[in-house]
Amino acid sequence: MSGGPRRLIVYCGDYKCAHSEVIDADRWGDDVRLSDLERKFTCQLCGHRGTDVRPLFEQARIGTGGR
């Protein structure tokens, strides 16, 4: 995932739990799809297997700094 976002946010697949965690995406290559990762995670809070994995984009910086 070197060409994409550097971090991911992983949400528990159980709507009652709603636990989320930010993880580093550098451990996976560009050939790995987010949908491939979703079934591999288990929630550390409730034990539910299956997640919703989303890219965590950095906030845009406002202004150019040079003017």
C-alpha cells in the first residue's frame, strides 16, 4: 500500500460494538485490497470477526505558506 494512504481505520463489523482502531498500512503491498483485509481482523473489544477497513487520509493543509 505504498502508493496509497499510510494509515487505515478498522471498524468492528458488529454495529453494537462500534470499536475502531487506526493501524499502519505499510505492512501490506500494493496488491492487497482493503476488502481482502476485512475478514482477517477480529475485534479486540468484543471478539467479533469481520471488519470495515477504510483509508485514513491526512487532512489537507490550507494555504501555500509562500505568500
